[in-house]
Amino acid sequence: MTSCPLPNPPVAADTPHTRLPADLQQQRADISRAGCVDFKGCNVSTVVLAFNEYDHARFDAGRISHSIETWPDDAKAKMRNEIDRFSERNGGAKIIAVTMAIAPDPRGFILALHWRPKA
């Protein structure tokens, strides 16, 4: 019997800047100090994509990290589709920054768009 990956659709969520969790507020403060990014008034649209069985092995071997450049092509393509969908939903929004991470448990890819609504 052969194994085939199960579909793992990305899950998107939007969070207004007034309701950001403490860890995200701290991350933004760290980025602001290091890179002069002004997050004031930025909402966050987060996309989470669960690892498939192959991603777990790649991560354990050190071939996947927090940098999107190390993510598998299918994960990057799904994230690009989600960015396109974000743009369709939020026409005129200005993306200020993009952050990436690996969720610890359950493991998954995280892409966060920090954005301001159209003025």
C-alpha cells in the first residue's frame, strides 16, 4: 500500500490591532526596535497550514525552518493563494510587514500579514 498526503487546507484568521495577544505585541515591539517598522494601527491576518507527513520528517532533519525560503513548494503556493485571497477581501489594504514562523504543537507553517486598512 502506498501513502499519499492528506489534503491540508490553510486556515486564515483576522485579528484587529486592538485584540492582539501579548506574544504578538512583544514580537512587534522587538521588530520595531530592530527594523524601524511602525505597526501602529496594524491589524493581522494569520494563515496556518498544518504540516503533512513529509513536512514532519523534513523539519526533524533540519530542512524546514521559520524562513519561508525553506518551506516546501506546495506550502509556499498555498500561502501565495491565501495572500491573493487576502488582497481580494481587503482591497486597498496596505501590507506593512510579513512574519513567518513554525507552530510548535501541532506543527504547522504560520504566515502573518500586518496591515492597515485603506485610509
